[in-house]
Amino acid sequence: MIIYFCDRQLNILGHASTTLPEGNRISQDKTVEDVDTGVNSFECILTWDDSTRAELEQGIVAGNYILKQSDTAYDSLYQIVETESDTKEQEISLYAEDAGLDLLNTLCPAVTLTNKTITQMLAYFIPNDWTINVQDAPTTTKSNTWDGTSTCTERLRSVVGLWDCELYYSFRVEGLQVKEKILNVVQKRGLQVAIPQLRLNYDIDRIVTSTSIADLVTALAVTGGTPDGSDTPIDLKNYTYNYTDPVTGDVYTVDKPTGQMRNLTAMDRWSSAIDQDGLWVGEYSFDTTDKSVLAGQARAELQRLCYPAVNYEVDFATLPEDARVGDRVNIIDDDGNLYLEARLLQIETCEADDTKTA
């Protein structure tokens, strides 16, 4: 790996490598790709001697840029957020993020956008020097209101979330010059067909399973938005609603006197000699004045909360070389009869040590 450090006008000030026999050496590098934020981070340690110290200290400055080209993925441009210089160890450590502080430090105001496509909404918020690359998002229009201010990166994530899409940032680099900054929007990052078979005691070192009912509920007290001219939000009292989950067979209904959305099957499942009705009530609110929408959203939330939360922590021995963030994989423990389909939500790569952690 070779990185180039640049000033704020993207003039090359120097370079460093994990492999070159001479020059500045990179160690303890870590590149993190994250599905949730779409923002990648890069950190490393650069060692110096008397002949290279001045070059590094002039180039590795908070606010300057790191250009990192890739043969296997997309080129990345990182802005240095933090640095630390240690004279005893003769090294400089840096932490950088790829969306750039122009997005992270730009505030977007409260606004209402009506009947806009995803491209139109993104274009409203993102600076003009960025290119929007919408690859497979829906073409429908939506309306939304943002009540407060937020950073540009947060607002862009909010926009793509309206269409249940994901984003990431890339850069087109030619001759060590950044020609284009690109906001990419996809329905889902990575391969969504789980092909790799990762097995315990081969590709996987350990699986730790934890189960909790701390947040489990069998019913939700529901409130909605406040209609114009009213001071009281809507609820589901006296509303008729019945639904049977086609997969689990669980029966959902609204209790008219209380307006609670209840899972009758879960109530029966969790009843006991101590708690005979199995009624465990949580709270839920959704900003709509349409009772049918409110009921549907409350039922969807209750479907998520009425079963114990089970988490699997997996330590990988090896990952497929072509694994990318967002890919789906199969996790297999034959002895424990455990067969999971999972998504790689974050990947950490260290090129100096040739390791990859998911």
C-alpha cells in the first residue's frame, strides 16, 4: 500500500508505504468500511528519522488530505482529523475520514421538501462539487420535513433512509489528481446472495451466543401525531385491527379500551403462574395522523420486540479474499445445529499485517 499526503489544494507533499525499501514506512494501519454511516476511516503510524521528519510534519497536518489508491476497490481521499507526534518513538500517528470535513462540518437547516426523487433531495443538500451516482434506488417521489439542523453527512443518510437505501463515498483519481468526488447510492451494498460458507473450527474460531428478554414486550401503548387544530395526539382506542403473521402464526390485535397493540400469541407464550396474562407493555410513537398507518407501524415494531433478542458474536479465522462490506455470508456450526445467514456490516483491513476483520 502506498499513500500520498497532500495539502488542502491537493498538491502532493510526500508519500509512505508498507512495502517500499526506502522512505516513510507505514505500520499498524487500519481501514474501516461501515455500512451504517457510509463513511470510511483510515488510521496508521508513520515512522521518521532525522532526514524525513520535516517532510512528515509538514505533510501530516490536521486538515490536510491522504490519497489512497486501490487495485481491488475504489480510490479513497481521506481528510486528516487527528494527528499525534511522538519524539521518543520517532513516529506520527494519524486518523482520517473519507467524507471530508466539508460534509461533516456543513450544517443543513430545517426544511420541508415535497414530492422529490431521491436524486433531487440529495442534490438539495450536497455541495455542488460532488457528483451524485444513484445506481439502483427506487424512482418514486417522497416528501419529508426536517425540524432541526444536522450535519450534511447525517442529512444525506436520512434522505437515503427514506428509500431504504445505503450510501458510500468514492473518488476518481487520475495521475494523483482528484478529478471527481462521488456520492454513491445503492439499494444494498455488497452481494445480497449468501454464497460463502464459513464454518466453525475452519473459517471461524469462535461463536458466542447471547440471549436477552430485557427489551421484550408483548404489547405497545401507541400514540401518533397531533392533527391540525388539536392539542392531543391520536391513539388507537376504539380502533379495529386484526392481523395474523403468515410466517409465525402470531395474532395481533388492538385492545379497544386501552388502544394497545397486542400480540395475543406472545401474551399466551409468556404467561406464567406469576404473570398470568403475559401482558408486558412498552411504548411506541409514530408521527402520523392516519390511524391505519399508525396501527401498521406499531404492529411492525411489536413483531420485532415480542421475541427474545439473540446476538451472535463471531471471531473469524479467515475471510474470503473477495469479501466486501455489505456482503451476506453463511455462518455454520454443524455440531451445534446453528445455521445463520449474516451480513458483513463493517470490515477492518490492515495491509501492513495482511489481515482483515469483520
